[in-house]
Amino acid sequence: DVLDTIKNMHPSAFERLAKRLLLELGFSKVTVTGGSGDGGIDAVGTVTVNSVLTFKVVVQCKRYRNSVGANDLRNFRGAMQGRTDKALFITTGSFTKGALDEATRDGVPEIDLISGEDLATILKELKLGVETKMVEKVSVIKEFFADI
């Protein structure tokens, strides 16, 4: 299963996967900054809209088995303060209701979220490390041939 594979990746490999994902999604200048002392920012990238507008996006990657809570998002928002207004939180886990509310709380920059399930779906859609095969099953309808 895709999600199990991702959950078992080394944290630095998960950050490199996030970089590759961002590049595939159209980000440019993606840099992995993870490791101790990264201040809660694991990657930084640029998104260009209509060849005119550019946005710097900071990214946090958490290889969690469980849920990301509101406190994780508040800490991330603190780390992004003064760096940019655009942020993305990628996890292998899920987000609690409190985290979902915190991500879109009024009066503070919104944080976009990618859960583990979302991540697996995106990887499948992009065919990034995931291959989907449709299997054709052929059955003979004996009655059809008997009646000819």
C-alpha cells in the first residue's frame, strides 16, 4: 500500500519525496531545509501564477502515524511568521478537527493541508512512484457458442 510505504520512509527521504512532489505540481526553486535547526520549515518553494505573480511557500513535512493537531499548526505558523504568507503542511497521518479549524482560522495566514490519504491519491494521479494497472478478464459465454 502506498501510504504504508510512505509512513515507513526515513524522515529525510520523506522530505525529498515532498520536494519531488512539489516540483511535479509546478513549484520551482524548491529547497529542502529540513534537519535539526530548520525552525519548523522543511522546504521552501516558489509558485508562479500566469507567468506574472510569484508566491514563496514554506512547507512542513511530518511523517506521522497518527493525527496532526492544532498545536502543530500553531507552531508551524509561528515558524513561517515573517517569511511568507503561504504555507503547506504535508503529513502521512491525518488532521484533527482542531487542526482543520486552525488551518483556516480568521485573522491569520491560511495553511494548506495534505493528509496521508490525499498524498497517496496525488502520487497515484501523478504516477510518482505508483503504477496502476487495469486487468482485463476475459470469460467465454458457453451458451452463446452452443446456440450458434
